[in-house]
Amino acid sequence: MFVPLPLLILAGLVFLVLLVMAMRPRQRSDDLMGVPRPRAVRAPSRTVQPGQKLEFPAETRMEVERLLADGQVINAIKLVREATGSGLKEAKDAVDEMRRSVLPSR
């Protein structure tokens, strides 16, 4: 069987390139896209005693009230968790309490 010499040279070069690429040190997955993704920095979780209320800034309170008025309870809970660094249960309890005070009809 006859295989042209330029085809053999090309196949050899492709093989060498693939071999060199396989032997390179692996990069982190963030480096594959060129720009690393920002990492979310989460505040440490606080423990809240059973009778204690969560304290958060007035701006956060206003935003939570707006979200509750729009019916976006889950987004309100997420906002409280981000603002206070509390756990899911504590944030949900705080939002539920605000919900009762902001929207007494529900």
C-alpha cells in the first residue's frame, strides 16, 4: 500500500502536537475561560437565640418591605441572609415576622 510522504509527515506532526498538549501541566478550570469568576464572599453564619430578633440596616429593611409588597418572599429571604450572614431558618423567621407586620391581611 502506498502512502504519500507528505501525508506521513503531516500525521507525524499532528501526533507530536497532540502528545505535547497531553503532557502539558493542567490548568485550573477558571483559567480555561481566561477571566476567573468572582467568588462570593459569605459572612460567617450567626446564631440567633430563640427570642432574639435579627438586626439589619434600614436600607435592607426598606428593600425587604418592597420585595414583600411585590410578593417576592424568597428574594427577601435571600437579601436578609446576605445582609446579616444568618442561616436560612433565622432569615425566614425574620422575613415572616416582617411579612406579618407589613402585610397584616395575609
